[in-house]
Amino acid sequence: MKKCFFLLLLMAAFVIGSYPQSGSGGQTSAATDAEKTKSRVFRPTKDQISQAQGLLRGKNLYTGEISGKYNPETRTAIKVF
């Protein structure tokens, strides 16, 4: 009888422990997921910036040096594009 009770108690603990817990403050998981994705920012690499500068130069939108730096000239050329 003790084995059955212990087994039942163990199963109950396993089932209760397997349910996902909600965040503190009553937030849903969708709200916390939105906050996580909100903080992600795209940061281009030097190679990507150089490629963009080359393409913009080919369209006569960028006249600066192809340096791979996201400088004000590059920003302006991207906005014009």
C-alpha cells in the first residue's frame, strides 16, 4: 500500500512539474516573447556594408570610399535608394 501511495505521489509531482509556469506579474508568454523579439536589432557586417556601398556607388547614389563603415554618407545613400 505504501508503494502505491508513493508511486501515485511521484506521478502527481511529475505531472505538476511538467506544466509550463506563467511569468511573474501575470504576464503571458506571448508578452514576454514580444519583449524578447523587440530587443533584437539587425547589425550588418563590414562585408555587407561594403557590398551595399558598392551597389549604391553603381547607381550613383554613393560617392564615398567603400570602407565597410556605416557612415553618414552611407545612411543618406540608403535613404535615397
